[in-house]
Amino acid sequence: MSRLTIFLLLVVGCAKSGDTESGGAEPGSIEPIEISAAPEDPGVAVGVRTFLHEGVTLEVWYPTSEDYAGTAPERLDFESFVTASFEAAIDGFELPDVFSDTIRDAPVRVLGERLPIVLFSHGFGGMRIQSFSAASHLASRGYVVVAPDHPGRMLTDVLPCIFSPPLDGCDLSGFGSDPGPAGLAAALRWVDEAAMSGPFMDIVDVDRLGVMGHSAGAGSVSTYAESETRVMAVMPMAGGSVPAREVETLRMDGSCDGFVPAASPTIVEGRPLAGFVMLEGAGHLAFSDLCSLDIGGFAERFLEGREDLNSALFPQLRSLGTDGCAGVQPIVVDESCADGFMPLETSDLIMKYHSTVFFDRVLKGRDVDDDRIITGASVY
């Protein structure tokens, strides 16, 4: 069984949801966004809310008032993406504390303008909050970012499958089909409704839409952009393709990805609307925040040596959960990672820079007066 096939069999998530508020923002207190010219720099304070729409759980990041800047960081609830059956099987189960500077349920900033939308699609073994740094960065720069969970390929679904026999909740349905486009479509319908009533009324611009995705989610956004002609900008990361439909596309890969081999820059040849960025030395998880969960340390502490593990799935899941993380030996033999993976601080900087430049140009019509090539990135 190939490494990619095993990868597609691994990991899931379950989610908590919040209630949708009613009523738009109070008038008379407009706070325009004034931010640094450097695309990788953070912008304004960011709020985050969870919604349930058509049975799909959504995480939404958005600009909030500067009154909330510098408040206590939010501890992200990654435990909610782990089944009760898995927790019960692990004596002393715990995950590391992971924090974000976002403010839970903060009010939507009154801007006096509508903001572009970016939909995010997570990968196998991921969840809607897996790339919270990238999502909150775009929100801080003047976007509303909406990420749906994709049941059938979440951490919750696949974790129980690493045991033999599988624990309750094992679900590999996301391997045989792609739930991503349906989840993205539900997220867009939420956007359409939110534009008409509630806290995001007069805030979201339904006519300026971008999509970005990681790994299997990169494939999802590539597929979704083929049929949803409202999509103006597509950013697949560590997977996916350049859509056949002529639409602005920025593909980003890591040269040392051990699970979805990096594409060649030739993928954008003859496609005037497509660009390609290679992160030299980056692994599969460089486009997410999943390394912060320390999957390798968790496996060593709680799982290694158990006799009830699936001998095929567990090693692959452990490897998938660490590819690109600090202190891990790359699977790929490449000179760019001969001394280990690119530092996550560097890959994070590159991703934030290029995603901001790309979406600003396409969705805001703003050519950034900044053509730097950040060390570690090859741009085509």
C-alpha cells in the first residue's frame, strides 16, 4: 500500500458549534483597517466564531475592534476532535496547550465596507482549525475566512482506526470520496445568508470569493473551483492541481513533502493565470499548525509498544503527523532538507506573505509594492 494511500486512510475530527447571532453591527463606530505594507505582518485584531449550518460546522475568522487587541489568547480546543472511544483507550490522555491570538465571539469590526471571502478546506486527518495561523492572518488583513469540517476525513474519524480491532467511530468514508466540495458549498451558502442578516450583514462581499486548501483539501478546492464560477482565486497547498477553468491560481508545495510529492513548476507552464511557489525544505505539515500538537511525542508517550495497534496504519499515521515538524528526519531525500526540514517559522512567513499578495491582487485589485523573494521560497 502506497504512503499516499495510507495517508488517505488516516485521521478525522468532530466539532463544537455555536449559535448564529441576529442583528447587524451597530452603526456610528467605523474602524477602517490600517495595516503595515509588509504582507507577512499581522494586521488588526481578529475574532473567531463557530457556526452550524446545514449540519456542517464552520469556523469563521474576521476583523474585530482594536478594543480587543492584546486580550488573553484563546486556547484551541483540539480535544473536541478526538472521539470518546480513543480517549478512553489512552490512559492519561492529554494534548499540549495550543493558543491563538484570536478572540472568541468578539464583535465584528464595523468597517464601512464589505470584505472578500476566503473558504478553507482541511486535509485528511485534519479539521477546520488545523491552519488557524494562516486563516487568522488573512482575517487580520481584511478578509473573512470560513472553514468547514469535512466528516469522513477528519481526525476524529480516522484516529479510532489505528487500533485493531478498530474503536467506535472509525470512519474511512472520506478515502473513497471527496466530502470537501459539498462542505465548501455549504460554507458559501452560509456566506450568502450571512450577507443578508446577522452580525456579518454589510460585512461580507459575496462577489469576491477565494478558496484555499491543504493536502486533500487542496484537491477539494481545485475541484470546487471547476464548477463554482464565483471562485476568483484558488490556492492549493501540498496537493491539488491547477483547475482546467481559467481562474487565478497559486499552487504552493514543499520540496521535502513525504506524503504528497511536490509538483514540478511545469504545472503552471502555458497557464498565464497560474503561479507556483516551492518552499525549499518544507514538509507536508508546513502549511498547517498541526505540528503544534506534537504527534510524535504523543505517540512515543502513549502508543509505542502497545499490542492492540494496527501495524500498518499506526506507523503511517505517526509519520504523517510529523512530516515537516522540527526534529524529525525527512522521508524525502533532497538537498534542501539534508539537515532537516525548513523551520516552521520560515514556512509560516512564506505562506503568509504569498497568500496575502495573491488574494490582495485578485480579490482586492491591490498590487502589493513588494516583490521580495523570501529566503527559502522559489517563485515561478
